[in-house]
Amino acid sequence: MKKRTKILAPVILAFFAVLHAAAAPAGQVVTVEDRAWAKKAVSEEKTLGAVEAKNTVAVLYFRNGTGRPALDPLQKGIALMLVTDLSQVPGLQVVERVKLQSLAEELGLGASGLVDPGTAPRVGKILQARWIVGGDIAKGSGAPLAVQETVVDVPSTGTVGQPVSQGDLDQIFRMEKDLLFETIKLLKVEVTPEVRKRLEKPCAKNPAALLALARGVDESDRGNYAKAADLYEAALKEDPGVCLAGDNLEELSARGLVPRRKPRASGTLEVLQGLRDGTSLTNRITTKEQVRTIVNPAGNTPSTPNVNVTFP
């Protein structure tokens, strides 16, 4: 009996190790593995065939055209909110933000990861995304801000739609939801009332928390992990329920990049788990790669005014 137990013990331990790894949530730290993936993806770019995944989306960072550097964190902040929300939509597969970041760096676009409009379709193809979503933050007509988005069909490089939402900074969460639901409509995905209600929940209660969160992600991308941790804590101080900040802080600690700090705020694990379940976790690109997707009928959202955009 003891001999059998000794034989089974490693098997049981291995099983739980695999189970734990499978349940590990997607994070925001760009790793050595992510950068190796990006290098390999670019090297294999010429061998890539047509995008086969019908419902795969990549969200690019938004460009700040307001002339106000204080709003630069919104470039990643808006993308973070859209990635988090779209990842909770059944039938959509969303490319991980760290994949976009590592690929942008590999293509020489800098630590910010901002993708040039002319490069966007290429990035979408390398990521094997059917659609790419990106846009601009600009001065609004009759409002301080206009967040304008362009949804592009990667295979055809054609524009699917250009929703826009206007308001002041205090309305940034409502503006993101306007873009979210218009994007869902453009992608012809139907969401149930239960999913819609979940998607209506804002990332934070005030813009200060979002700006601190986004600045933290940017510092993490640059390798400034201690500063990133300080900013995540600042975000949690502004709003203990802010999305992602608690889990991002925990990730930095778990990876040994910063000393362990206070326990993360409750309620964020569910968001990050949903993000993991809704994002593409593939670590290699081949010409035969396929992602399982589900196509649903179109949903309904309020229409938004059109504006001139420079993306893609």
C-alpha cells in the first residue's frame, strides 16, 4: 500500500500543478516568453495565410490628439477597459494586451506600443485577428473630449464602422460603454440581458483611479515594476473596486518583481478570470493556426455621430 502511495503521489502532484497552471489568470506583465513569441511571430510573418479565426479581436491603443499630455494614460486606459469588457462577451476571442505590446515593441514602435495607422492591418494579421479596434482621443465638438474608434476588418483592410462618443473626463466610463456596445453591434454579436448588465458595470468610480491604473500598466511595460506597484496602490486608494489594479499588483508580487504588499481588493479576481477565459493565449503563430469562435446575430445599440478619423 505504501509503495502504491509513493507511485501515485508524484502523479497527483503533477495533476494539481497542471490544474493550477490552467487556471492561472492572464496578466499585464510583458514577459520574456511574450517577447520571444513576438520575435518568432515577426520572423514567420511571410508564411502566414489568411486570418481564419472569424471572431478574434485585437484592441490597439488609442492616440491622444488633444494636445494635453495629462490625458496620455487614456491611450492604454481605454484599450484596457475595452479588452476587459470584450473578453466577457460570449463568442468573441480577444487577443491578450501583452501580445500586442510585445509585438509593437518588436516592430520598433517603442515602449508605449502605439501602433501607427499604416501599420495597424499588418499588426492585425500577425496577431491573426479578424478585426482590429483602435482610434483617437480628440477635442470634441461641443464637449471637451471625443473618443473616436475605428473597427477594421483585417482580411479586407476595410473599415467596418467608426463609432464616437463625446463628454468630459468625468464621463469617460460612459463613453467607453458607448463604444463597447456599438462595437458589439458592428461585430454582429448578440449579448443576453444578463451579459449586457454585467458589461454595463464601469471599471472604476472616478477617472483618477483609471488614470493611475493605466499609468501603472505603462510603467510595467517599461520594466519599472516598483513604480507600477505604487500606481496600482494609488488606483486602489482612489477606488478599492477599480478593475484589474489589485490583480496586477498581485501579479507583480507573485512574479517576484516587487515585495509582497497588501492583499488585493476583493472582486477583481472574477474580472481577470473572465479576461483569461476571453483572451487568446496562444504562444505561437503558424499558417494552420485556428481559434474556435462562435458567430452570433447582431445586437442593438444606440447610434453615435460620425467624425473624421485618421485611423487606420
